[in-house]
Amino acid sequence: MEFEFWWLLALPAFFGMGWVAARVDLKSLLSESKQLPTSYFRGLNFLLNEQPDRALESFLQVAKENPDTVELQFALGSLFRRRGEVDRAIRVHEALIARDDLPAETRRQASYELSQDYFKAGLLDYAEKVLVGIAQDDPTPEVHRHLLDIYVHEKDWAKAIGAARKLETSAKRNYQKEIANYFCELGITEQIHGRQEAAEAHLDEAIKANRKCVRANLLRGEWLARAGRHAEAIEAWKAVESQDPSYLGLVADGMVESFKALGRPGEGLTLLRGLQNRYPGLDLLSVVYQATAEHEGDEAAWRLVRDEVRRNPTLVGLDRLIDAELVRAPAERRQDLQLMKSLVHSHAEALSVYLCRQCGFKARQFYWQCPACGGWESSSPRRTAELETAGRHLARMQLGQ
């Protein structure tokens, strides 16, 4: 391949053009920097040093000197909202939207910021109106997501279903679990108002949205049992096994009561023992223990708990075993057993909570929607104690963790 000598002549020209371009850019940058007041840079410095109050003072000074600076108005609005001065943030963003010279994209951004101001101020209907207007021209996931937050906050479940379905399209994410729970909430509302047929129709929709919606069958079973339709209630609760057997502990008590109402307590006990054997769980064990004690006596209940603790040793199981021992123990042993009970029970109680997998929120009762983070079905239906063996807990105590 022959070397082209004309490249030697072209190289200095290329370097020259690059040098000129750099000088032009640098000159432009220096010119723009000189035009900015020192208050602007002080404000940036305060922001970087996490001093929002002093940053706000500096930016307000800049705003007085440069009232037409759009980016600065956005910064001020954001700072006002962070400080809780939502009324001032609203005025800033409303003034931006009212400007005739604002580009369409900047106007959309100002409208979106205004909706956030309204949301923080608790003016949800105003926030919804602004977001609905934005969604007509710009159906982005963030708009639908914030609309969904508003509808859930207002408990407007019908609109929440519509927003979630639009969000499935825009965000390309599955919202079947959330939609099914919204239908369950609609069903609860109808049931409270005595509209049973409409309530059950919403549960059917919940199952259509998510065939593994355990909550729909739990609710159906509760309502049927309350209406005296115990055989149908049992069938609804049985369906939970094929959906997610970890929730069986939440239906076990209702199943026992329905079998009693039908005059078939022995059949119910046999069914629950089989479920406990296949899907061991502490809530399920507690129900089976009580049912066994009532139907077959304390000795049979003690053997049941003893065998379960041997198979799956946990502090809560041990606590239950001591209960069974107390019932059958002679008087001279009860004082020692009661001392053991008090020691084990305090630790077992601390562990016997439901834990949100998203935010770590702990609660004594089970929530379908986490009160802390708002996640649906984010709490495990098994208490934390089910994962905590006695040996692991004692070792953790010794390590001081």
C-alpha cells in the first residue's frame, strides 16, 4: 500500500481547526459564566453542601436579577416543595405555565411539577386533572404511575384498575397482582353495602386478572360462611392450596368452624392434618393443635406438637409444646414448666411477626397492602419465626446480633 504524502499537508489543517473550535467553545463558556451572577454559584455551592435554606436565598436573589430564567424557576419550585412551602412552589410553576414563550416540552415539564405540588399539598383532584391533561398528549409511564398513586390514595379502585392497565402498556410491566387486589377492594365495598351478587362478581374479575389471587378465595369463603353456605365456603378455601399453600394458615380457622357447623369436625381435622403434613406452618399448626385438643383430647394434641417440633424445631413450636406439656403435667412440674414458658414465650413473641419483603415493615397482623410502602401482597403469609430455629436464635443472641 502506497503512502499518500498529501496527508502530511492535511494534518496541520485538522489540528488548526480543532484548536480554533476549542478556543471558540472556551470563549463562549467564559462569556456565559461571566453573565451569571455570583449568587447563582453560591446557591450551587450551598446545594452541594446540603444547605437548601441558604441555597434558596441565593437563588431567590438570582431570580430577582434574571426573572426570565426558566431553569432557575424549576430549581426554585423544587426547593420550595422540598422545604414544605408547597403554596410557593405552586405559584412558581403556575407562573411558568402562564408564559406565552414557553416551548411545549418545557410547559409539559412545568405541568408535571405542578401536579407534584398539588399531590404534596393533598389537592389530589387538582393533581389528577393536571396529569389527565398531560396523559392525553404524553402517555409516559411516570404520568400513569402518579395517576395510579392518586387513585389508590383516594381508594378510587375503578379508576385505579384503568390506570394500572394503561401502565401495563406504557411501562411494559405486569400489574395483574395489583389489579386483582383492586377488584377485591371493589368487592369488599359492594359486600359492605349488602350487594352480594356484585361483590362476588368483582371476586370473579379478580381471579380473571390473576388466577393466583388467594385473597379472592379467602374473601369468598368468609362471605359464604357468614351466609351459612359452609360447604361452598370450604370449597373456596380449598382452592388456596393450588394457588399458594403458604396462605393456608390464614384459612385454617375458618375451615375448622365451617366443618363444625356442618357437623363434620373429624373430617375437617383430617383434612387440616394432611395439609399441615404437606405444608408445615406455625399458624396452621396452632389451628390443628386446638382442633385436636377439642376433638381427641390433650394427649393427642401433645403428641401432634411434639412430632412437629421434632420435624421442624422452632421457638414458636417449642412455645406451643410447653403449652401442651403444661396441660398434661402433674402439679409439681408445672412451676418449672411455667418458668420455661415465660422465658421461651417472650422470644417467640418477638419473632412471631409478618415481614414486608419490600421495606422490612413488621406487623402482628397480616396486611394485603403494606401500611409502610404500599406494596400489594409484599408481606409473607408466614411469620418470621417459621424461618428461625431455636439454635439459630440462641446463637444470634450470643453473638449480640
